[in-house]
Amino acid sequence: QPSSQCDMELNGGQWRQITLRQTPSGGHVMRVADITPYKKAAIALENALERERGVSDFYRSFAAMVSHQFRTSLAVIDSGLQRLMRRHKGFTAPEREERYQRLRETVMHMTKLVDASLLTARLDAGQVSSHHKHHDLISLIQGICHLHCAQYGDDQPDVHWVALPTGLSRLMACCDKALTEQIIDNLLTNARKYALPDTPIEIELNQDGQWAYCRIRNQGGVIKASEQSKIFERFYRATNSRQQQGLGLGLNIARTLARIQQGELELISSSADATVFQLRLPRAEADHLLGYDQDAEHDATQ
């Protein structure tokens, strides 16, 4: 017999299916069934499919961007090598050195692209874990600065320590050394990239009862106020960065790595005077307040 049916959502996420059927005698029978488990499963499946579509779109865009960056870098390397092969004897030693350095920087850029691509995939898969131990931020940052000096030589801006905690030769944080080094490397690389000629990069360390702070400051590369809330989004590239090579992944990855360690990375300010980023990590002396154990391992998915 003719019947009608509808699904109704109740308070608390409950679902009922109401079926109204006409009987041979002209009466009506109403049937109410609890379909909550079915509806929840259907909604979960729909959400999963939507996420899968989003992931597919993301990786298509990601692959296109990486391919473009690689083609550009390889073209630079190929062109530079051909020029050196054709005119090798016509270059002075300083000119050859300059071209070798330019090629080396292009290779380093490609290496960073590969590292960022692999790390992004690992973060998305929840495969990055944080091993919290006590580390001295001062020596950790000094190590990164030495690596930058070795990589970039005379092109490396001066790094100035403008403030250290009074009376302290060490600033202990409860963090993962490798992840923290990646964050600092990203911030110093950005500061170097956008610093005005002949201006220093300044590093300021501080602490309070619970947190250790690292601020990295450079002059140049002002980020517009309208863009400051977006710079940590994946693939977002601010106006001041569009003339530079990159995927728009660095700050997104750096903030994710900070949060894996129950820290935070934020833009404090960006103006003609300075652009300042701040990394905040739990102080080693305060790790018990956050429920840390010195050798505890925390998965990125927690």
C-alpha cells in the first residue's frame, strides 16, 4: 500500500525514521525506528570521503608546485654549468667562486624542498613524534648559527645576541632537539632571506615561570597587516615573499613542530623597524607543571 517516509534528527544527535503506511481498510500505521547507528556511520563515511577528496586536491596542487620549483632550480643549475663550461677560462677566480656559490645555494634550495615535502607527508600521516628532553637553547641556537655561517659564508648577515636572561649561561627548555633545530633553522633562513643589506639578525632569549622564549628579529620584508593572520597557512605566500623561491610550507611546518612540543610559534610584529617571530617552549624547570617526564615521548597525533 502507498506509504511515506522521513528521517528526523532529534536533540543529542539521535535519529528516527518515521514510516506512514496506509492499510487495506483505509487506516494508517505509523512505524518509528531508531536509525542513529546507521546515520552516524553514513555521516562518518561522507566526511571521510570529503576529507579524501580534499587530500587528493591538496597533493595534486602540492605536486604541481614542487614540480615547478624543481624545474626552475634545475634550469638555473643547467644554465650556470653551461656558462661555466663555455667561458671557464674567461672568468676570474672570484667570478668563478661567485657562480659556484650560486649553484650551491640552488642545490641547497632543492634539498630544502625535498625535506619540506617529506616532512609535510610525515606530518599528515601522524608519523612525527617528539622526544622531550632537557636542552640548552643557547647552545642549540649557536650550533644552527655556525651551520648558517658555514653554508652562506660572507653572504650571511651578522647574528647579534641582543638579550640573554640575566645571570644565566644556559636557558634550559623541555623540547625535542631535532624538531627545535628545524624551527630555528627556518626562522633564521627567513630572516636572512628578507633582511635588508648590512642589517643584522637579532636573537633575544628570555624566560618566565613556565616558558622559554626565543625571538628572532630582522629589518626588511615587511608583512602587510592584512596578511599577518594567514602566513602560517599551508601554501600561503605573503606579498613580500612572491619574488623568492619557496612553496609556502616553512612557517606552517615550523608552527606544527612547535605545537607538537606543546609550544607555540607566532608573529609578534612586522613593520619598517623590524619583523619579529617568537618561539615559545616549556622551560625544563617547569616541565612538571605540564605533565612532562624528561624522557617522555609524545606522538604528534596526541
